[in-house]
Amino acid sequence: MKTPAIICLLLLMLAGCENPINPRLTMLTEESPPLNFAADGKIQGQAVEVVEALIERTGGKVDMHIRPWDQAYQQVLNESNTALFSTMMTPERKTQLQWVGPINTMDTSLYALKGSGLQIRTLDEAKSAGKIATVTDYYSEQVLKKEGFDNLDSQPNEEAAVRKLLDGEVQLFVSNNTVLPALLRKVGADMSQLEIVFTVSTDLGYIVFSPSTSPELVAKWQQALDAMKRDGSFDSIYAKWLPEGIPPGTLQMMTEEYPPVTFLHQGRPTGFVTDMVREIAARLQYADNIRLTSWKNAYNMALLHPNVVLFSAERTPERENQFQWVGPVGQNRSILYARKGADIKVGSLDEAKALKAIATTTDWFTEQHLKREGFSNLISSKEPTENVRQLMNGEVQLSIFTDITIPEIAAEAGYSMADLEPVLTVSQTDFYIAFSRDTPPEIVKKWQIQLDKMKQDGSFERIYRDYLPEAELGELLKTQ
């Protein structure tokens, strides 16, 4: 006896049954230009064009509506064959819905006037870069306040805030890349007048499907989106609506300011691990969409989103099961440093535990290591340069850094290695390229294979020695 579903398929046209394999979908979105909005009686925008292309590729039938966000979100939670875009992934939402994407990237960044000469590599540097125009109670202002900024010039609306920057009354303006072009047009300006000097946070926008929607249908949409990214049609739509943006690829590549491993040079991410990632991506035909941001932002993205490449990362016990690993791509030693002439002698970790205070960098593997060893005298800061200042000001007795990064960090803080002295080597570790847990394992395996080929063909050593010519690479050149 045939099942009801098969009968429905056979009698689809006569009986008016809905196709269970490719049902009619209700697509919902909110008013949020230039991603999704209504104009001239038509729903349009970057995300809308992507969705329309996906409808054509999947052969679907769709009813599209603009709804208030709260109403649309409840509808997608409770009604079958319903989808909502552009939706930001959060830990709370991640398990409630089914996700296709990302279809857009929303970067909250600090903008300066073009040609200002401002160079900001960390949030800490932004705190002393002059006045920053913000909008009262906006998310972006709240983020900066939470990070301890006291140089904010709060304005009642976006137009007033951006005019402050254009008129030269402030040095920076914080905004979102998706809304800024339209805002500038409103005040008679354009994106050519501004430049990004630092990305504070990154959010990815998705199409979310109701929990009861067929997983096979959701997978079909994701496959169609990936195909658009491979053939260039997705990038064409993105360039039309967000010409200054970096389109989200099938992989999102995130790094931080951590010279000489990863850092910004002349507006472009570089460093020896950055160059390795770029080389592997090119060999595997992935788009070069490397973003440099704060470690906290990059790390949290890799924990939350699928298909995120985070580099470089120490492979610690705490992180082992949080990520998938490709490497190793480098080695370093963790060392406790004192101020030169402080006459601090420490012969063991137990002796270091007895000191009044040791400076660490929040969420860095060095801090995690000391916590794992039972240290309770740690003073944590978000920026490593603050650790140097605390050390030199006598606020702490020791600070922990790695041997390959401390020269740059000390210089950024206004000091040199002559001002510091190593006291105790805590550990020697390898660091890796980390992939988010939700990344397909076959992708991770392909990256490891390409890294091993680089170690065999000499390109790994060439890149490494471009930055650290005297490095000892014996163990690193071994392949998996």
C-alpha cells in the first residue's frame, strides 16, 4: 500500500496537495536597508536579491513579506515552512532554528576621515586616539562603554554623529558597514571620504528556517548558496549593495593584531601565519576574506559560527574540544618578565604564585595556563600593551608574554626589550590554525594536507623566515 506522501505526490496537480519535498515557503524579513526594505511597492535589498536567486536555483515557491522583527521571529519559531532573513546568530538562537548562510556581514567599525593617517591596531590604542562620535544608547556605544572607553562624544542621532566626523570635530565615528553608505548619502557625503581604522565586532547574517522545515530542504538552500559563492554571482550582488564590504565566503577567516604572527600592514592583514593561511586558501580556491579584529571578537565568532578559521591559536587543554586543529604553524615560549632592575628572582611557579600581582592578557593561552596551574594573583587586561605599562609602573611584579611577540608589544607600549628581563620560562608550545567545531571535518583535513605540502615544498619555511630568519624550524617541518 502506498504511503499518503507518495499518493500526494502522484495526485499533486489534481488534488492540490503541497509538495512535501519542495513546499511553498513563507519568507519574512524586516525593514533594514540596504539589506531588506520596501521601495516603490517592491521588497528589495542585498539579502532580498540573494534570496530571490536562491529561490530560482532551488525551484521553490515563496511568499515574501516584511514584518516587524518580533512578530516575524515568533512566526518562524512556530510555523512550518517559514524562514526569516537577515538574522544574526546568537548562542540562544543557534539551537532553536535551522541556518543557511552567511548571506551578509555586519562589521561595527571605527571610521576616520580618508587620509587622516590614524593607525589603530587594538582597542587599547583607540582609547587614546581622540574623540569618538557615537549615538546615545546605540549598541555600538554600549560596546565601547563596556570596553572602558571614556573618549566618547555621544550624539542624539546618526546624522549628528557622522557630521561631527565630517566637520573635523571628532577623530573617529563608530558605525555599521551596512547602514553607513545610506547615512552618508543623507548628509551629502559618500564612502570615499572615510576609511576603516579598526573593526570592533563582527556579526554574520543568515536565513533561518523554522524547526519543523525539512532538513533536506534547508541543506538544498545551503548548497545553492555555496554554489553562488563559488561561481561569483553572490559577490556580484554584494558589490552592488555593499561595495565597500568584504563578502562572507564559504569560510570566514579571523585573526588579531599579534605581530609578527598576524598584524595589519598598510591596511592589509599580514604576518607569517596570515601568509600561510592566505597560501592554503589560494591553493584550495577559497576567497581571501581575512579580517583583523580583536582576539575576543575573533575567538567568540569561532566558538559560535560554523566554518570560521581562527588564527593563530595555542592548542591548550581548555580549547582542545572547542575547535578542530590544523598545524602546527609556529612555536613559542611563554616567559614571565620583570622590569629591568627590579631584582625579582623566581625559581619556580610556586614562588611566582607568592608574588602580589602578575599581569596577563584576557583569554590568551598564557593566562589560561597560569589559571590552570592554580594562580590566584593575576591581573587581567584586554590589551597586552596594558600588561607592559602595569609592569613598568610597578602595579605588578611580573607579566607573561611569548618570546616571539614581546618585542612588538613592548614597542607598542612605548618601551623596548632593554626595559624588560626574562625571569622564568613557563612553557614551550606550538600554535595552530583553529576551525570552529561545526566546520565539516573534510574541509579541515584538506587544509592539513595543504599545510603538509607547504612544509614539503619549501614554501612554509620561506614564509616563516621572511619574518623570523633565525628561527629553529626542525620540529615544525614535520608533517602529520
